[in-house]
Amino acid sequence: MGGPGSGGNWYRWHKKDTADGCCKLDVRYLHRRKLMIPGHYTTLRWSRGEQEAGSIGLMAYTDRVELRYRHRHGNSEWQDVTEAVKLTWTECHYGGRRPWFICPGVVNGVSCGRRVAILYDGGRYFLCRHCYDLTYESRREDRMNRALSKAQNIRRRLGGSASMLAPFPEKPKGMHWKTYVRLLRRALEGERAYDAAFWDWFRRSDARIERLLARGNSRRHNTRG
């Protein structure tokens, strides 16, 4: 693999052949929290209690975001990395726009260019799961996907957009209010289940970083001893 995607790890915990083992950047999460306003710089932090376990800087532009973080391969020296990731926007049926990452990966000399919502730290750079050949094996990911699909299918059934950023569709003409309210509740259940699974993943990632730090501190202590 050449170009973006070559190299080692960014806070790599173990062999990453699944999406579960990677830190993720979700463009939907960033957009919902208004972290992608052009000219805005933010630092995303992973922490355990009051102790910071990792961080990544994100500078937003109209057509791209720049990721700034530190990386090292094995026991080599830490290096500063700046990665530019292009953005594209699509119109929502009920107004507004939603962003997508354009994967900057280059595999075997071929640029990826996929439009994706999530990038993974499977190596030196944040790329899509296709570039890192990541698979979903955990039930947690399956639960997230099922919950999201449930909410999206209901939105489509009501004649709206599947985008979670779009307003919930209004009651179609001729549909009973009782039916509409039932579907609304089911959609909200799916969205809540998706959010719960997302934050479960986030907490697990936090715990992995904490274990990595503890292991590193233990090794330094033993070396000094």
C-alpha cells in the first residue's frame, strides 16, 4: 500500500483487521456538533476521568478538513502528521446539506476516492474501511447497523429522507395519527439504540487507550528497575 495508508499506527492497540479495533472519525458526529464550520479548529480528546489518553486536532475548511496528530511506528520516535481529507456535500430532501469524507487512500497506486461517513485509524492515516480491508465482526456493530436501518426505513416509509440530519417526515396524507405516532416512536427507539451503541464503542475505545498507557508505564517502570 503506497501513499496515504502506508506506515504504522496511531495509538494502535492491537492488530487491526476489524473496524472494532480502530479509532473512528464520524463526519455525522462532527457535523451534528457544529465542529465543521469553515475556519474552526477543534481538538478531539480521548480521556479517562481527568487524565487525557489521546487527542487529535481538526481544522475545518469549506472543501476539506485537516487532521493533525502524532504517530509512531513500533518503538520509533513520534512524528507530527497532517492529513488533508476532502469533503463533499449532498442535499437533503427537506432542506439543508450533509457532509461526506472523500477517502484519501491510495492502494497499489490507485486512489480510493470513496464517499464515506467514517474514517478509521488502521495505519498511519485515517482512511475508509475498504482501504484497510476492515470487516465488522462484533455484535455491537451489527446492533448499531440494525438500529440505524430501522430508523431509516421508517423515514423512507413516511416519504422522507433516510438522513438522520433531515427533519423527521410529516404525517402523510391519509395516514391515521395513531399509525404515525407508532412509527415515530419506533424510529426514535432506533435512533436512541444507535446513539447508545455509538457511545458504548466510545467508552470501550477509551478503556483500550487506558490499558495501553498503563502497559507503557509498567514497561518504563520495569526498565528503570
